[in-house]
Amino acid sequence: DIVMTQSPDSLAVSLGERATINCKSSQSVLYSSNNKNYLAWYQQKPGQPPHLLIYWASTRESGVPERFSGSGSGTDFTLTISSLQAEDVAVYYCQQYFTTRGTFGQGTKLEIK
Amino acid sequence: QVQLVQSGAEVKKPGASVKVSCKASGYTFTDHYMHWVRQAPGQGLEWMGWIKPNTGDTTYAQKFQGRVTMTRDTSMTTAYMELNRLKSDDTAVYFCARQAPPAPNLIDYWGLGTLVTVSS
């Protein structure tokens, strides 16, 4: 199975500042035939199920604010929140959906500094 | 609108089995894989497997092979996840989650979760 490793495990950022979360996969999740990276980002707030933010590494799900963006290719990916808002406090997970068995990163807890 | 309504919380003894249901509505049940993901208290997300509702085909995470069974009832638009030989570290919230259209393992809608507590 592909192992997904996120960094850092936790992050504190001031309101209005940029937050960056990294995700590394143990093997490439880029499918050469369609040039798509099978990488998604989810946000989970306390007591709630996860919410899909980004898929294909950089495509925002409908309704997701533009301050959320995804980048990267192959094995290294980044989720960026350009200007942190109070409602962005959550745990963020990356997930690869390249293989038959999908796997998640361990999560990154984002807090307000 | 898409809804995934899960069964209520369960308390089980070690060695017992639990079966969690997930009633889907608001979309064509047989058009989307159904995934099961669990989350132990204070921990991250752990993918358990999926079922293709139109065929009943399943794929399970290696960790759960031999201990988990995913089934469905298309007439009831309901998916089920049964976990056997429960251990204390199976205590977790179990989520059902619908496949998003672009890819089998991408997930867009989630149930609210079912807390399963394993305790003697």
C-alpha cells in the first residue's frame, strides 16, 4: 500500500497569514495516461465527518473558498490556505486514490496562533 | 440532496461482531462505490474498504482482510459493514462515504459516523 506522510503534525498560524501543509506519498500517484495526480485533501472539524476540499491535487471542490489551493505532482504535494480565517481551524488530511486501496495521511492539526 | 444515514451507536464485548448500516438517498445507489472509513478516538482516518453496489464486489484494506465483510441491499439502498472478532482497539467512529464521480477511491459525501465501543 502507498504510505502518505504529512508534515507538520500540527501548525499554528496567525489570522490572515498563510498556512502550508505538506504531503508526501511513498510512490508516485501521477497516472501517466491522463497526466492526473490522484491526490485529494479533506478538512475535518471537531465532531464532524471530513469534507472534500481539493481533488486531482489542485481542483477545488464546488463551494470551497478560493483561499484553499493545492499543488504538487508525483510524490510531493502541498495544501495552502492563503489567508487563514477562524473557521479554517481543523485537521487536514491528504489521501491518495491512485491504487485500489486508498490511504490517508496521518493528519495535520491547524490552529490559530 | 445526497444523504447517508448511519445506524446508532453500539457497545460490544471483545470477540463479538458488529454490523453497521448506511442508508443512502438522493442519488442512484448503484452508480457510486460505498467506502467505509474509521477513526479511533483522537486519531486519524483509516480506510477500511469499499463495495460496488451494482455488483457486490468488494476490496478491503489488508489490515481487515478476513475480519470485515461489506454487503449491500440495493432494494433498500443500504450498505452494511460487519466487523468480527472485535478487540478494544476497534473502538472507533465508523463512517460510510460515497465515491465521488471522477474516481473509485475519491470520496465526496460522508455519513455522520457510528460510534462502536468495544469494552468488557
